[in-house]
Amino acid sequence: VAHELRLMLLGLLLFCAVARADCKAGNKPSSDGTTCVPNTDQCTDTLTNAGCATCTGTGNAQTCLTCSSSKKVRPDKKGCIASCPPSVTTENSGVCECTAGNKPSSDGTTCVPNTDQCTDTLTNAGCATCTGTGNAQTCLTCSSSKKVRPDKKGCIASCPPSVTTENSGVCECTAGNKPSSDGTTCEPSNTNKSGLSTGAIVGISVAAVIVVGGLVGFLCWWFLCRGKA
């Protein structure tokens, strides 16, 4: 009987060992060994105070997996919020995830356009969010109620009438126009680049017609009148 009990105990231990080894990736055996639970680390005080119930990772890299109430894990996974912000996030198993083209905001509670940090030049010109890098970087939005100017290299109080239209806070040149040299307004795309005024161009054209007409008249006289002589 004692031998049979030992065999049964050994079999039970082997069964438990197998059960513990069968947890799916990302999970571990529960404390009583009867099931599996998320393979998480104890939340830091900071994340616990922010509402996190289970966490993963360690130190500053630790993030929330679930919240301690019916709240949702916020986009930066560093705390919990009442609900996922509409239009810029989607909820996935209690976690607020930023939609395409967005990233967690600086406070982590919502999502903002996935833009690059503005250069000092564009920041000083009034830009709040930017896209691109280096000299190719342009304004997306302004830091006040101002509008992004036509060349997208700064902000102006309002879009110049007749030559621009406003599109979501951005001044865009109307058809046939392009940003001016200082970028604050728009000018005709076919601007005369010769430096001559319109009057000067007209005068030159008239003079050319007179000269050509005179030359044609002289040639006609030469060949017709001289020929008869």
C-alpha cells in the first residue's frame, strides 16, 4: 500500500509539473498551481497609485497591463483613465491604443498627431507641431489662434484674402498662386522675373512691331520701285 501511495504521489507531482509547463507564452502558473495567470511583475508604487493592477517590465520601463477598477489603461500605458478618448484611440481588451498617425500625448492620457519636435526656428516662428526634419521640416499647427502661413515655415494672424484659402488652420495658395518670397502671402505663379515693368514690356513690343514694319516697307519699295526703274 505504501508503495502504491508513493507511486500516486509521484504521478501527481509529475502532473503538476506538466501543468505548470503548459502555460501559454506571457503567462505563468498561479500561486496554487491550478491555472495560469499573466506573467507580470509587481507594479511600482507610481503605477499602483496611477490605478494599475498588473504590470510588466521593471523600473522606468514598467507598464500597465490592467487597471484595478473598470478604468482603461491609458495610451502611454503608465496609468489608468475612465475611458478611451474617442476618434484618436481604439480600445483593445481594456487598453487604449492610438489610432494610425497618432501617438500618446505628453501626459499620456490621450493621443496627438505623430509629429516631430519643431526646430527652434519654427518654434520661434509660432509653430506648435511640425513634420519632417532639418530644413525640410514644416508647420502643422500654431501655438496660438494664428494660422500656418502659406510656406508652412511659421504662423501669421490670418490668411491673406483673395490669394489664399484656410484649410484646418493652414493658409493655402489659391489656384495660379504660390507662396511669396517671405512666405507670409501668395503671389501669381507666372510672376515676371525679368525685372521689367508691364509698361516697359508693352513699349518694347510696340517698338519691335514698328521696326519690323519699317523694314518690310523698305524691302517692298526696294524690290518693287527699284525694279521698275
